[in-house]
Amino acid sequence: MSFASETKKELIQIESTECCKKAELSALIRMNGAISLSNKGLVLEFATENAAIARRTLSLLKQLFDTDVDLLSRKKMKLKKNNVYIIRMKRNAREIAEELDILDESGFVLGAAKKLIEYECCKRAYLRGAFLAGGSVSNPETSSYHFEIFTLDLEHAEDLKALLNEFDLNARVLQRKKGYITYIKEAEKISDFLRAIEAYNAVLNFEDVRIFRDIRNSENRLNNCEIANETKTITAAQRQIDNINLIDEIYGLDSLSDKLQAVAKLRLEFPEENLTYLSEVATERGHKITKSGINHRMRKFNELAEEIRENQLKKDL
């Protein structure tokens, strides 16, 4: 999996407040959405080749709006023939578009959803949605650093540049054959962007490479790494707890082996501790298990939970 894909996988797991959810959803639909008219009125659609982003968008819609949603899956006819996941909103489509600042009384709203990004947290959320929908970032192991968000709309590209530069990221806009890109070339600024959208694992990986490449700026990088490392432990633990709770809800923890049950109970008992601490507690209680052994069982929980989520998505489709 590419660095950009890993970063997006991390971002779709972030929980946020209602105002930030609206900002993120507005960016997602503005970037990858379409509005059309049918004999029953206005129709709002969102399309993506990424199943996880489709689930994220569907989840945000259900949390924020009372609407009927059609889920479709189609094969692309050209090139790689990937699946395209389509979310179609018919009931209350106009109200949703207006609430997300995509439409107003005079028609389409050009540029970013300014009504939804008054607060800094919402600005971060909007950038997160824009990156999920149309962003890419180069692997930090390559010789050149590059981050960009592609959009068809010059005004939106300029608004994204202004939004990025509120975080002092030195973003610029460049015209491409089929649209415009808002981009960043400086490695330090790309790292700062990833931190701004709360992709802390990505920051950690990005900074690890940069430390080897450029010792002269190690102090700033290590500060980023310390912040990301602390947050990584908390985020990973919460993800593990979510997986265990999902498995418990669907199958019940009693269905697991004794070893898996023991680790699950440890994680639920100590929700904020790292795997080393869990290993030490288990050893003190007479059930010796290494950090590596606990990590192996956490991966097993993740596999089971992902299988459940994929089955739920298939049922929805």
C-alpha cells in the first residue's frame, strides 16, 4: 500500500464534532460529487474508487442527515477497471447541498464552503476531506517531496491554497490539462500539513525518513515525532478497543480462544496503555506473553473486525 493510501486509511478513522463532520463531508462531495435533475427533482451523488472512503462518506451522511441513500457499485470500463462506489441522495438532496454550502438560492457556490470553516478545527476537517477526495502525497523515501490536491475549479484551488497558507504551508496553485492542483513542495511543510489534518502516524513515518535525510533540522522533526508517537498510542489503542467491541457485538467474546479473550480483556481494562505495559501486566498475573504476542493477537482482532465491516458494506450494497 502506498504512503498516500496509508495516510488516507488513517484519516478515515478520525472521530470529530458535528461542525467538523459537515466541513469534511462538504469537501468530499464538492470534490467528488455531482448534482443532476431527474423527473423527481434534484439528485446529489458522490463517487469514489476507494471503498473505505465510500464507507466514511456514507457514515457522515447518516450521522448528519435524515435522507434516503442508494448505494451502487460499478466497474470502470477503461484502464484498471476498478470498482466505482456511488452514493446517490434523492430525498432532501437540495437541503443537504445547501446545508453543506454547495448550493444557495442563486445556484452553485463557487470555491470552498466558507460558512462551514469559520473555526480552526473545521478548517482542518475541510482540508482532510479535500485530501481524501482528491489528494496525493509522494512517498518520503523518494528523492523529491510533493503533495497536491486536484480540483476542476480554479476558485476552489485558490481557496484551498489560502486555507493551507493559514497554517503557514507555502501552498501554490498550478494549472494542469484537466484542472488545477494546489501543491506543496517543501518536506517540512508537507509534514506540517499531515499534522494539521491529524494524520499523526503518517507524520511519524514521514519524519523518520527525514531524520535520516537531513540531520540539521532534527530538533523540529523530533518534536513532531514526539507528538505523533504519543497520539499514535492513544489512537491505536482506541482502534483496538473498537475492533474488540465490534467482535463482541457480532460474535461475542466467548466465541474467541482463551488466549484472544485474555488479551481482549487486558486491552479493555487498560484502554490507554501501550502493548509493553499489557505484556508486563499479563506476566505479573501469571500469563506470560510477549509484546510481539500481544501485537499478533491485536492484528487478529483487526482482521476479524475488517471482515465484519466488509460484510456489512456488501449487505448495504
